[in-house]
Amino acid sequence: MSNNKWFKKLLGLLTVGAAVGGTIAYLHKKNSNDDFEDEFEDDFEDEAFDLDDDLKEPSDRGYFSISPETKESVKDAAKSVKDAASDVVEDVKDASKDLADDAKDAANDLTDDAKDVVSDVKDSVENAVETAKEAIDEIKKAGEK
């Protein structure tokens, strides 16, 4: 039953991870206006790349603004990731508690089994000693006759 619990928890964690990954990929794809094929086009055309020549003065640099929709999407994705991470943390805590309980139960079972074996060996030794005493007494009686 312990293996079944672990399998279910692992499957749950994988499902949560896949859902979070899918959500992030969807939001990224939805908010992305760049064409994937054009993304790498310029990388191979300009082989004489020199960072010092390409940098502009800070006052000449262009900046872009983030739209409110993008901010909300990022906030929603961050909340989803945070919630999923909290769920994963709880699942891991539960799983480790279950594992600790199973280990404790197994240790107690082994201790009980060891006590039973020791008791059985003790009984066997006592029976062997009693049988040996009876055999000695019979030998003594046979020698007296």
C-alpha cells in the first residue's frame, strides 16, 4: 500500500508540474508577438559582432513599456506558480511524514520479530537443557543398575 501512495503522490506532483508548465508556455506564447523563425535569423548574418561597438550611450537607449495586460498575465502566472509550489511543498511534507511513519512501523515490526525469535531460541535452549538433564539422569540410573 505504501508503494501505491507514493505512486499516487508522484503522479499528482507530475500533473501539477505539467499544468504549471503548460500555463506558463501558454501565457508566454499568447503574449509573444515575435515569429519563432525570425528569432534566430539575425544571429548568423552578423558574424563580426563586437559588443563595445554595438552599445549605445545610456541616454540614447530605447526603452519599452509593459502593458497592463502583460503585467496582469505575469502576476497571474506568478500566483499560479506560487500556488503550485505551495501544493508541491505540502505534498512533499505529507509524503515524507508517510515515509517516516512507514519506516517507524517497519522498525517496530522488525523489533517484534526479533523478540519473537529470541523467545523461540530461548525456549528451544531450555528444552534442550531439560532433555540433556533427563538423558544424564537416565544414564546415571542405568549405570547404577
